[in-house]
Amino acid sequence: MPEMSAATDLNDARYVNLLSFKRDGGEAKTPVWAAPIDGKLGIYTAGDSYKVKRIRRNPAVRVARCDVRGELEGPWYEGTCAIVEDPAERARILEALLRKYGWQMRILNFFATMSGRAKKRVFLEVTVR
């Protein structure tokens, strides 16, 4: 069987386990929704989440297919993660997530907007090596 590339493996994954590194070098794994965009993965999360704090400190990450509970369904891929500040790029990531997750993403987006959480969102861009 040929080796699967990260793009092929992760683009259609329902959940992606995002592993970031703690200050002491320990690992923290979080299952997230991720959508392919320009050869990278676009993710959104709460701006005050610990994963954002870890990524600000250290952009090195690993990503792998997983289920909703974070149980791995594929190999880990090394990568780097950047926090996206540009409003146009943030909008592109949101659109990619809306295309991939459809009505579920729209419902979450609606309630996040109604509660004010949408303003506190952070968009992440993962480049997989």
C-alpha cells in the first residue's frame, strides 16, 4: 500500500487531533474540526483557550485523524501552526469550515454570534510537513 500524504489523509477527516506543547514540554491533544484551504488546515477555536496560549509560545504541532473523543485513526504528521490575524484570511477559513461541516457549523456559528463568542474566536492555520 502506498504511503498516504498528509493532505490526502487529513483533508476529509471529520476530526483532527491537534497536539500542541506545554511550557514544560508535555503534550496536550485536542480533537478539532479542520478544513483544507490552500494546502493547509484551517481551524477555529476560542481565543482564550489553552491551545492558543501554547501555540503563541511554540508554533510546533502534530496533527492526526481522530474520532470525536480524540482516539487516533491515523499517523501523526509534524507541522507548524500560525494564528491568523488578517480578516480576509479569517473569512476564508470560516467559509472552508462552513463548506465542510455544513449545517452543524452554521448552527454553532449562529449561537456563537448570538452569545458574543464569535468575536473572541481565533483562527489557526496548520502547515503540515
